[in-house]
Amino acid sequence: MDAVIVAGGKNKPGDPLYPYTGDGYKSLLDICGKPMVQWVLDALNNVPNLNQVVVVGLPAQVNLACSHRLTILEDQGGMLQNIRAGANILLAQNPAEEHCLIISADVPMLTAEMVSWLIERVQETDHDLYYGVIERRVMEGRFPNSRRTYVGLKDGEYCGGDANAIRKRIVASQNPLIDRLSEARKNPIQEARLMGLDTLLLLLLHQLTIKQVIKKIGRRLGMKGRALMVPYAEMGMDVDKPFQLEIVRNELCRQDVQ
């Protein structure tokens, strides 16, 4: 398996973490003595069945440690553009491996066990998209103050995970709807609207299950998707705001001392 780490580029004024980064990179924020993205790489370093990693959104000269083949790319202008650039490199370097992991650089509590779990799920079936979702009870049971955004569905309340997988050739191709969905990723209602008015109505009425949502999205995008019920809250504990940064720092620094 290969992996793309989406590092996000430079922070801009108005971003909640701008006071911590200035014009620098969010993914290089110090967490217990090392950059946030390095915590993600450390998790990947301990996954034996991983071939190569592409980090997109950082300058090539940044000093990162990786036990796998590592490529670092500058920011390409947006999340989807960054994912697409990484997938194209992996497709060129390793065309025999059909899928790649897509992991955000801002989930420093990720571990090798969690990544291995995701790889095993991908290898179980032959879907195009594997999208991780975390139940509210799992997320808040581990991080009660994380303040994640949840979507209420027929079978529960869910937030998205920050480690997923996709078929390389699909994300490497140009698809305007994928672009628009990427732009709407923080707004579940906007995402549903792009899927069609029937989906939006059913979502508002809480008449869809998570599997039905992923199936509808896949059908609209021309791909076959699978929802993964993630048992690890850490895969959704991303660092977007100062209070989330403090949660992660307190947790990881305590582990480091132990």
C-alpha cells in the first residue's frame, strides 16, 4: 500500500491557528518536540506493508524522517489538487498498487495499529473509495471536548475520519463533481445538495443510513464506495482549532513522559 499525507500548505490570516503559526505551516506546529506531520510519519514508519509515502503541501527542503520511500511536494493550491498530485506520483512510481491511503497531516495521535487496520479493510474488498466514519459515542467517549461536527442519520450520528483510501486512477483523473465535493467537505448539507435533492431531503429527515449515504455518493461520482466504521477516535481527532491543539499536546506529551 502507498500513502499520501495532505499537509495543507501555509496558514493564512483568519485561520484559527494563525496566531500559533504566523505565515508558517500548520503541519509543522510543534507537538511535544517534533512537527505535527512527523507524528503521522512515525505511525507510518512502523507499518511494514507500506511501500512509499508522498507528503504534499510542504517545501521540499523540510527535514522529515521516514523509513519508507518519501517524496515531498509543494502545495498545489487546494486539498483536492494536493491529493491528485500525490496520487499521480504514486501511480507513476507504483502502478501495480491500485489504492493509496489519504491521510491528513493534522491527526498526530494516529498509530501504526490504526493504519494497519485501515489497510486490512481496504484489502478485504475491491471498492474505489473507502471512507472512514466515527460514531459520536466513540468520538466523545475518548475525546468529550473535541467538538466535532456530526451528521445525524437513521442509524446514528457520525463524523468523518481523517484517514481514508481511494483508487489512484480515480483521484488522479479530472472529475468536476469530485472537485465540488472536496470544496464542500466541511459542510454535510452542501455535500448532500451536490448529491441531489432527494439525498438532501432524506438526510434532513434522517432517513438515510451511513451505508446508503456512501452508496449514493459513489453512484453519483461513478465509483463504488464502502463506509468503514472506525473504532479509533484518534483517527478523527484533527487539529483545526487552538483547544484541539491543546487536547492533543496534553495527551501526547503525557504519553511521551510515560
